[in-house]
Amino acid sequence: MTDVAQNLADVMAKIAAAARADGRSEADITLVAVSKPHGVERIVPAFEAGHRVFGENRVQEAIDKWPDLKDRYPDAHLHLIGPLQRNKARRAVELFDTIETLDRRKLATQLARVMDETGRRPDCLIQINTGEEDQKAGVLPADADAFIEACRKDLGLPVVGLMCIPPIDDEPSLHFALLREIARRHGLECLSMGMSADYETAIRFGATSVRVGTAIFGERPPYRGGA
């Protein structure tokens, strides 16, 4: 699977160039290699190339793949980048190192309870629905300030930043700028924004984490399995 290693190197080179254009170093940007729903045979070449930060969209799919991979590569760091159901909160806390899709009070309360019970506290990012799309998860921008404060102060969650997915047909920079401003108001340093089509733009707008899948692993195979 040498193409995975080469694709990874190509993406890292583009990240480095975009970071320099923004007056930063590539070390300031975390590449989350989105392995959903590729199998282990596509993920291992990225590990062998030295990469350690990955993203999965579905809790059950990650459970099927990642316990063995984490045993093999104990320095792996796994992000949940897809919607999280409350009934899977415990499994998510147990497996993932970062949860990027915190988006509602009931989920926040459940995560706080599970973290207290398990003693495990993965970093949390709050997903902002910057495009106010009915079909998309995320806190509306008008509700973001109150929700961020509630998660941090009332529930004591380890909120380190924000995440967004711009509408597919919109200019993404407008959404990246909005996410950056909300984060600035709360002193949050982590901005997870930008995917395969727009991560270089996201970096110019302050992204500290980009989520890239297709450009590294190729087109997604059909998904089979539970949520």
C-alpha cells in the first residue's frame, strides 16, 4: 500500500506550505488521517510511514478495528469525528482520545457522567453548525456561547476547542472565520476545520487540526455495519 504513504507525504507537504504562508510551522497543525471506513490493511501503511493521529466516524466500526491497532501501536491517538449517540458515550470515552462532535446538552451530561465514573477524560471539541443546516449536527452559532460555558463551567468537561463542517456549496472561508471568532471569545486554541477539499484554506484561517481522508486513503468503500 505504498500509495497511502505517498499520499500522506503529499498532504503533509501541502500542510507545511499552508502553515508557512500563515506564519506558522507544520508542527502547529495536527493531521487527523480519516480512516473511515477503510480496513486495517489501508491504515497500517500510514502507521508504518510514522503517522499516529487518526479519525473514525462510527463508534461501532472503531470498536471493530482499533483495540487491536492500539495494542500494536500504543502511541496512536484516535479522534471521533462523527455524530455520537448517548447510548454509545461510554464506549466512545473508553476508546477515543478526542471526541470532536459534542453538540447537545444531554450528550454533554452523559459524557460528564461517564468520565466521572471511568476516570478517563478524552479531549472534547464542540461542533458548531456554522451553516445552520437542518440536516447537520452541531450547535447553532447563536447558542454557541451559552453551550460552551455550560460544558466547561457547569459540567467540567475538558473542552479544548471547536469543530465545523461547512455546507458543501458555500465558500468555506466564511465558516472558518466564524468558528475562529467563536473560539477567540472563549480562549479556545484548537480549531478542527478543513477536509480533503479545503484543508489548505482552513489552515490560512487558523486551523490547528485538519481532517483528511480521501486524499490519503482514496475513495471510501461502501459502509457495512452498525452506527
